[in-house]
Amino acid sequence: MTGLVTSDWKMRGLDRRRRTLRALWTGGYRPRRRQVRRKGDHHVAAIDWHHPQWLAVGILVLVLCCIDIVLTMVLVAGGGTELNPLMRPLVSGPVLALIYWKFGLTAAGVISLILLARVRLFGRVPAGPMLYAVLAGYGALIVWEAWLLARALGVTSIAMLMPD
């Protein structure tokens, strides 16, 4: 023996960095890696701590998603039509299906963007700021839906909404 200490995982030929789900689960309770340590470590499990700002942006996106669902259902009930061809069948179907699919897909996308926040998409664009773009897109969508609803209700100015 040369005196070198070899870990059990090295002797078995396992690469512990390949266990993505285990790293995500363990890192949620005991985060250790806040920065990428190696030049080639740009995969999901390379870090296990994420900035709190991503949580805040993610929660805001999900809140706006809920508002979008409510406004969409109100507009469709009032005679509006869904413009998104992928969501159109869900809007005309059961409400719970719309809620599950819309919120579930949005939550999965937000979680993916948070996990990939430090990775560069297409080798150029950091994934983290994409969350801000999604937030801005949802904000614009809510403003547009509120404008449509106000127009459908005959509201021509904000003063009409204020009590006398």
C-alpha cells in the first residue's frame, strides 16, 4: 500500500457527481456548493444552493399564473376566446384540468429555470435572467387581460372603479 487513502466510491468506480436527484435532495437540506468548482461542471447538480431572489421571482411567476387562470376563466365565461391553441382545449374543458395543467407546467418550468439559473442556455444566455423575462411576460399578460375585462364591463376610466 502506498499510503494513499482512496474513497469507497472511487474503488467501486462510481462517479458521485452523476447522481443528480440525490445531489438535489441532499443539497436542499445541507447546501455545500455555492459556486461551480470545476471548469466542466455546468450541469444541474454542480451547485446545491440557489440565490433567494430566484425563489421570490418563482413565487411571483406562480402567483401571476394563478391570476391568469382566474382572468382567463372570467373572460371565457363572458364570451371571450382563448388565443393560445395549446390551451384552448383545456379552457373549454373541466376547470380543474385547466388549473392542474396550467399551474403544473408553469411550476415545472420555473423549477427548471431555477435549477439551471447559472447555466448558459444555447451556450450564450444565462438561464437565471430568463425568469425575469417570464415574470415580465406574465405581468404584460395580466395587464392585457385586465384591460380586456375592463373593456367588456364597460369601464372607460379608473375613476369609474372608485366609490363616490
